[in-house]
Amino acid sequence: MSIKINFIRGDEVLSTTMNVGRTMLDAAKKLKLPEIPAICNGACNCGTCHVHIDPEWVDKIEPMDPGSMELFMLERSDHFDQNRSRLCCQMDIYDVYDGLTVHLIDNRQDK
Ligand code: FES
């Protein structure tokens, strides 16, 4: 089963489909998004796959583990938003995520 994922860049909506069980990083890579260089290739140690979850989806997705390396990485970012920040590589895609929308941050400027 595949679902629709939306990445927002300003006024632009970049959409793709991705199979359940893959990650949001897989979806971002499919779209070749320059804002998500994902330097560590999903190992949770670069922080360059950071996105902001759309406010409508914040309460619908699996919460982040508060003791996780994901949170540790996100807190180091200038763009950290306690309610909306997530790392694409740490987000598995579930069937209930159909239409999930996230906002792009230009992670190239974080470095
Ligand atoms: S790709 Fe490096 S932290 Fe997600």
C-alpha cells in the first residue's frame, strides 16, 4: 500500500507517494529535495533531514521518543520547534499518514 506525502516549499506543494513501512526520508529522496541533503543517509547523526510537521498533522503522527537521539539532534538546530520539528529519517510511514504534510526547512544553511 502506498500513501501520499506532501512537502511544502513556500507556496509550492511537492507531492509523492511512498509505501507504508518506508520512511519520510525515502519520500524526500524520491523528490530529490535539495533542502534535505541527509548527509548521514538516515543514521540520525547529521540533522539535515529536519522538517516541520504541518500543524494539522502534529497530533496525528507517532510522537517522538523524548529520550531519543532524534530530539538531541533537533535541539541543536536553529530551526528547532518543540511542537513541529522532526527528522525525516526517523519517521516511519504508516497507512494512517495518507496526505501527511510537512514544511521544508533549508538544511543546507544549518551547516
Ligand atoms: S539523514 Fe542524517 S539525521 Fe536524518
